[in-house]
Amino acid sequence: MNYENILTVSQNGLTTITINRPSKLNALNKVTIEELHNAFDAADKDAETKVIIITGAGDKAFVAGADISEFANFSVENGGKLAANGQELLFDFVENLSTPVIAAVNGFALGGGLELAMAAHFRVASDNAKMGLPEVSLGVIPGYGGTQRLPQLVGKGRAMELVMTAGMIDAKTAKDYGLVNHVVSQEELIPLAEKIASKIKRNSSVAISKAIKAVNANYKDGINGFDVEIEQFGNCFGTEDFKEGTTAFLEKRKADFPGK
């Protein structure tokens, strides 16, 4: 599929999605959000894709935020719809994807950019990365899940400070906070993400998808994550991947998971 604002490359079980608006610091507008949804959906449905990497074009920004010009004149009703539609179409969609998503954060990840990175299953960053939620400096609050995911990742107090000050943190601080898992140079960023992806690809994609459901359940109101874990654990026993994994272990050989 041809896209206006993103690039996708799929090979060796890995799909890399690159937001390609460098002149706008890869800001998220309506078209880009829709294209990202379609690209993530296509990758998730592709049986060959075992891991997805999301990153930004150029060396300045992952995503520097939302395209403010699109909603500066919105009404209360339109503002609510903007947040609801965006969360459903992209941010919640990515978080609940059955295929693992790694955010490779290069440069600025602000506002909607940080919210997109936080929706990924985990994050790695280049040492020039800057992250923050500056929305209150514009008279609004984060609307794409930032007020929910940031406290889950860094704790309530740190999240409150970042939101209230509209400030930015550097990559080292983000790692210290637990917001990103690894920090490397710009040149090493994608190779690191690919190295981690290669480790993920060795394992059962079916089991990984069930693990994602179980982990996410812990953060959903009204859902007992332990119950979901028990259910998903039991479901694993009915998969071909479980049969292959246990058989390979007993036969002392490397498993060749069919992904079923």
C-alpha cells in the first residue's frame, strides 16, 4: 500500500513503520494517524510479521507532537471526538495489538509523539531524545492516553510533575524513570531495536500475543489481571506452538514455532 506520510518495510519477520514528515518534525495529523492505523493493522494481520518497529524519519524527531493547526478552532464537542477517535484508531489500537511493537525514539517525542511511544509495548531511545507532554502550555491536557500511560510507566508523582510543568526530560532521565529500556547513539538505535526484535522472533508469536493480553489486563479497570493470565495460560495448551515448544525442549533441539 502507498502512503503519503509514512514508510513501511517488511523483511525477515520484521515490519518497520517510519513516520515520514521530517519538515513538520513528523507531527501527527489526521491523515498520518489514519495511515498509521492501516499500517499497524496490515502488519498485525501479516502472518510473516513477528515484530513491528515504529520510528520517525530524520535525526531530529520521533514525533514532535500533534498538528495543532488542525484543531486550534475546535469546539468542546469536536475536541472530545478528536481524543476519542485518536485513542480508538491508533493509541489503544497499538497497545492492544497482538504483534509486539517497539518504539525506537529518535529525537523529540512530545505530546502525541510521546503518547504514541508509550502505546508501544516498550521503548528504546537515542541519546539525543527529548520527551515530554507540553499540552498544558497550550491550554489543554494530553488527550491520547498520556495522563493514563505516563503514571503507569514512571509513577504518579513524576507524571504529575512532567504534565504540570510541560517540561522535557532527556534520554538518560527517561531511562532512569523506566520510560525507556535502553539508550544508545542515534546510529545504534535501529540496529538495537532490530537486535531485540530478533530475540523476540525466536519465541512463540502465539504465546507472546497472549502475554500481551495478560500484561495489559493489569492496567484495565474492573478486570482481574490474574484471571486473564490464568485464562491465557490455559489457552496456550491448545496451540501448536505449545506442542512444538515442549516437544523441542524434551528432544533437546531448537523449537520451530508454526505460529498457530
